[in-house]
Amino acid sequence: MSLLDKKNKINRKISVAPMMDCTDRHDRYFLRLISKNVMLYSEMIASKSAIHGDRKKILSYRIEEKPLALQVGGSDKKELVEVVKIAEDMGYDEVNLNLGCPSKKVQKNKFGACLMKEPNLVAECINAMINSCKIPITAKTRIGFDKVEDFDYLNEFINKLKLAGCNTFILHARKAILKGLSPKQNLNIPKLNYEMVYKIKEQNPDLEIIINGGISKIEEIKSHLKFSDGVMIGRAIYQNPYFLAEIENKIFNNNNVLSRSEIAEKLVSYVKEEVKKGTKINHIMRHTVGLYYGQSGANKWKRYLSENMMARDSDFQKVDHIMKIAQNNEKANQPSK
Ligand SMILES: Cc1cc2nc3c(=O)[nH]c(=O)nc-3n(C[C@H](O)[C@H](O)[C@H](O)COP(=O)(O)O)c2cc1C
């Protein structure tokens, strides 16, 4: 089933956030086994790496992961245009520009959240990216930075990018602190400000506004969808990937979701195919630790994975045993009669 509607418009009602070291191609394949309807994003790839790096390793993906966006970090117009062309050629459905990462390294290379200080430069980049391809170019940004948490500043920033041709904005509802906080602290401090995102949508009804930050429950998703066009979720899904099944059920009204043991079965086949191509088993299975989050048997699953599948040289034959754990867990989690 295609996830893009007749106008080839992407459905961004729910998406999984780009997360470095997390949303690589193996994680995305795994998440896609659970959810057919969410939009998926790559980890942030620096423009230079996309152009000069090992493209097969950094950018390849399986068709099953689609619809899929490539997230890029950069502020060099020429490089960004080149990345967009590469992404379009490779069949990515969207390119998203990272304007929200606060890390020192990213700031040094002049990309991420520090670009909120340079609306003209960002607008020029976005405009050039849009003019060089047919796929959508979107932006993911914070609601402010350092001392600036001001509706007018954010609104002006967004409107500048709108004039440059950008229609879809993912707003992480927390400002970035560029000096003095680590990237990890920047994910929890300062407080979230959802109202600012709602107000952006209210004042710019023609734009697609996706809200992000601290969202982890169905009721929260439903409530945000009243004031925004879509919800992006990061950590809650990485920690508890099967939350996506509940999302399929309760947000997309899809009752045809694989059980955890069916997913485990598909993982076994995936591991065997990938290992033949040279993938290390730990690169796949590390993303699946949370499959039984909150369920009976969660610890057994985690322990087996950590004792048998987290080393670079783990024996991939041991993957067959996860089916046994999955079947036992299924029995343990059946509602008692
Ligand atoms: C481990 C980790 C890595 C992240 N890497 C990226 C990234 O590559 N690009 C990006 O735009 N945001 C990145 N983020 C931020 C998330 O996309 C998201 O905006 C943030 O986690 C807030 O959403 P959440 O509360 O649902 O997790 C990262 C977050 C985490 C936890």
C-alpha cells in the first residue's frame, strides 16, 4: 500500500524523529515492520559526508523503509544542492534540513540550531535546494535559541523560509541552548513550549506544522493533532518501539499489525540476509532491545540480546533462539481467562 496520497503528498501525521546512532537503516527496517503509516527520517548526515563519504554505507536503504526522508546538516548552498540531487536520485521521498542540533561540533561546522541566527543564509540554502529537485524540502528547527524564545522571531524566521519555498516545518518545542549545555541536556532543558508551536500554526494555516518534543502517549498525540498537522516522536519510540503498534491501531485505525513474535520472526530472516552481506548482527539487534518494553519477559529478551548479540563478533546463529523467547513471552502476555 502506498503511503503517499494521489498528489504524491507525504503523510506526516506521525513520524519518527531523526536520531543519530539510532535511526539508521536497520532501525528503520525494524520500525517499518511494526508501522506502515508513519514517516521515517534518517539520522542527520553532514552534507560533506553525503557527498564525499562511502555513499553505500551512509545513504543506502531498503525499499521497505519508504516513505523515507534524508536529514542533512549543512549551510553550504552548493553542497546542499548536491546532496538533494543525490537523495532524489537514490529515491528518497524528502530532504529535511537540520536547524535544531545544538552540539558544539555541529556549531563549529555551522549547521544545526546555530543557523536560527542566520535566517537569510538558511532561506538562500532552502531556496536553492527546492529549485534543484522535485521532492519536498522541509526544515526541522527549535522554537528559539539561548535567550531568544520569542514568537515574533520564530514567526519571522519561518516566514522567511516560507518565502524561499518551504511549506513544512517540524518544530521541536524547546529552545536550544548553544553554550553551556550538552546535546543530551538540550533534550530536557529548558521547558517545552507547545503553545508557541500551536500559535505558529494558528497564524500560518497554509503551512504544514509538525510538533515535536516529549510526546509519548496516544492521548497526547490526539490532543496535539487538534492544533498541529502532525506529531514527530523520538525517544518514546526508540525506547518502546511497539508503541508504533498502538499508534497504527488508535491513530491510523489499522488493526492489521504484526505481533511481537511475528516481528521477531521477520527479524531472524532479516538478520540472516544482512549477515550474508557483511552486516554485523549487533548493528541490527541493538535497536530491538525495547521490543518487549513493559511486557512480561522484557528482561529475558534484553538479557539474551545483551549476552549474545551485542558484540561485534557475536555468532549470528544464536539469533534463532530469539523465536523461543518470543513464543514464551507471547504465552506469558496472553490475557488470563
Ligand atoms: C539520541 C538522539 C539523537 C538525535 N539526533 C538527531 C538528529 O540527528 N537530527 C535531529 O534533527 N534531531 C536529533 N535528535 C532530536 C530528536 O529528533 C527530537 O527532536 C528530540 O529527541 C525531541 O523529541 P522526543 O522528545 O520525542 O525524543 C536526537 C535526539 C536523540 C535522543
